[in-house]
Amino acid sequence: MKIIILGAGQVGRTAAHHLAREEANDVTVVDKDDTLLRDLQDRIDIRTVQGNAASPQILEMAGAAGADMIVALTNSDEVNMVACHVAWTLFGTKTKIARIRAQSYTYHPALFVSTEGEAPPQQFGGFAVDVYLSPEEAVTAYIERLIRYPGALQVVDFADGRVRLVGLRALKGGLLVGQPIRAIRDHIPRVDARVAAIFRGGQSVDVGGDTVVEHGDEVFFIAATEDIRSVMAEMRKSEDAVKRVVIAGGGNIGLRLAQKLEEDNHQVKVIERDKARARRISEQLRSTIVLNGDAADEELLVEENIDSADVFCALTNSEEANILSAMLAKRLGAHRVMALVTRPAYAELMQSGPVDVAISPQTVTIGSLLAYVRRGDVVQVHSLRGGAAEAIETIAHASRGSRSSRVVGRTVEDVRLPEGASIIAIVRHGNVIMAHHDTVIEADDHVILFVADKRHVEQVERLFQA
């Protein structure tokens, strides 16, 4: 697939890194900053073009006429929208994805019109954007799920939220810790759950009924949304529901999160350094207390009783400030601390220290993009463990003429998956079925897979292609 990425910022670089690693993709990156492009080209095998991403001439130089997809990820919503529209109008680019940050645009979906399957120059009453991505919205929803399930490291949705995959650290006090996985059926017989993967010391462990869950294991399991808390209690001692949340940073993510938490009657405080910004967001919030100050100020945190906070979220634009304030809040007694970290490599490093959860916005956002790039009929992709693993929801199609996917009609144990990959659940006619060895895959099933090593994703996708 020939893909043009507009913008070499954090999200653009992450997208280029993920997409260029897959042999089937030919990636070109466009940006005004030649230094960023040279650095990116030194790291990965891509083509680069310097210039304005919305310029017809630049898009032509980047190969828009023969591109399968344009992914507009610049820091300007307006540039992204115009670039997508120009790519379709002048070059007929089939798939156009734009990063849209401002809520004032996404609140009006009529502004965006999908043109897939249509030929230019037909006129539509909106920008030719097939899919718009809002990193802030995705990250806010991600953090909200982590707050809803205290102790979770990752929580991702499948099947329109009916089933969730949860990653957490198994600790003494969990009913299953020190016991084989099969014991979970005896502990919670009415709950159908599946342990998808276990990582011990950073390495994947073969999962079977006899596998013993040990203290400190990173465990990923899948279950119906209403059963998540019951299964979490098997892995670690249950924690009380979160009531008091302190947010450092009143930017787009901080404001959105405070608004969401207010709706669920949480007690929320926001610490914002900029006085004018603090005043503006206080006018947009109902019950949240907005404080003007530095979240890394020890006196301020003590004065605001940080030791009584259930969760401290550091969500400023500076990852150094986020890490520092989260570490300080933890030392001062905050029960659980989270930090927004723009570099995925830092995220994994932080979670081995005093920061409970390090959130990479690029990793959260990239899954939405990958779902449109993957071959076969992929519904959702979630990037896990800093991008090293993936969870995929794909459709097993029936025969099409002389062709069919190689999994329809087979039992789960008969599907030859690469090492570290497993089928963990199936969604059939709206019902969620936990996958067991004798479960037969039927036509049009939505199959949910866990791939412990991302290098095997292409091999998994080929199995489901007709």
C-alpha cells in the first residue's frame, strides 16, 4: 500500500515508524521542517518531501496521484482538512484520514464527508475526509477507562464496548496468584474469561491451563465488560472505586477528562500553570476546583491534600514536568499516579519505577490508524505494551467464488497461528464467545486475536484474507 503521511511531529513519526516496518507499505512523509525529515529518514526506510502539506504541488511531488491513502497528521486541523480535500479533488486519493484536535470541528460531523468509492470532481457539502482522528479524545477515553478500573495498566474495547481486554500487574492478594489458570473456573464459575497473555520479566510466557500466575506477572485477559472487576480480583486485591482525582494540566486532554469525571460525580481538582487558561477552563467546568499554580510545587500539593487523592494525572504538554510531578505526588502519598509521556520508550521505563501508569498518546492513537491500513477486513487494532504487541478484531469471511479465508469452518486449535499469537474471543451475531480449543470459527465471525510479537501480524492477517 502506498501511504503519504503529512506531518513529521510526534504522531506522524510514530505512524511512519509503525507503517514503514510492514513490508507491504511504501511510505512517504511530508513536512516543512527539513531537519525532522532527515532525522526520520536516517532511522527508517521512507521517502520524504519538504513543503506545505496542503499545497497541490507538494502533494503531487509526494505521489498523491498514485497513493492509496493520505494520512494528515500535522499540528493544524485546517491544513489537515484542506490537504485531504485537495488530495481527493485533484488526485482522486481513495482513503483520506485527518487528525482533528478542535472539538468545535468534531462536534459538527456534517463538515466531513466520506468520498470512498466516489470519483472526483463530484461536489459534496463538506471536506473530503473519510475518517477523522482526535488524539485528545482517544487519550481522554483511555485514561477514563483506567480510572474506572483501579489497578489496570491498559483497558481496550472490542465489539462496540461489549468486551474488554485488560492488562494488569498480578500481585499477592489476588485469588489466582500462585495457582494455575484453570482454577479461575472454580473461583468464578459464572464468568467466562480468557487469559490472553502473560509477560514475566518482559518475556512472553506460554499460556495454558497449567500455567501458574506469579506475583509480578503482567497479565492480559479478556472478558465481558460487566465481568471485568470480578476477573481483576483474581489477579490482585480489589481496590476501592476512585473518588478523588487531581489533574495536572488544563490543556485539551485535562479539560476533557475533568468534564467526563464531573459527569460521574468524581471530586476533581485541576492544577493549571497559566492564569488566563485557568480562568477560562474554570468557566467551562461545573464542580471541578481549578487551581492556578505549578503541579511540581511540593507546598501546593501538600496544601491540597495530595495524600488523599486516589489518582493523580499529569497531563501537561511537557513530559519532563509530567514525570517529575507524578513522582512527587507519589512520594507525597497519592495512591496512584499517571503521567502523559510522548516518547513510547520512556513510557515502559517509567512504569518500572514510581509512576504507576505512563500513557503514550502516540500508542493510543496509532491503533485507530492501523485499523484502516491493515489488509483483510480489520475492524479494530489496539497497540499494547508500548507497541510491541497488538490486539486485533478482524472478520472471518465466507467463500467468495473460489477464494475463502483459511479459518472458516476450522476449530481454534486447527488454525495455525505464529508463536505468541492466539484467538481469544469471537463475536457472533452480537454475542461474545470466549475462544476455546474446540470453538469452530464461522463465516462473518468477528475474531479477536492477541499477537504478543508485532512482527507476526502480517502472517496473522494473511490467514483471514480471502
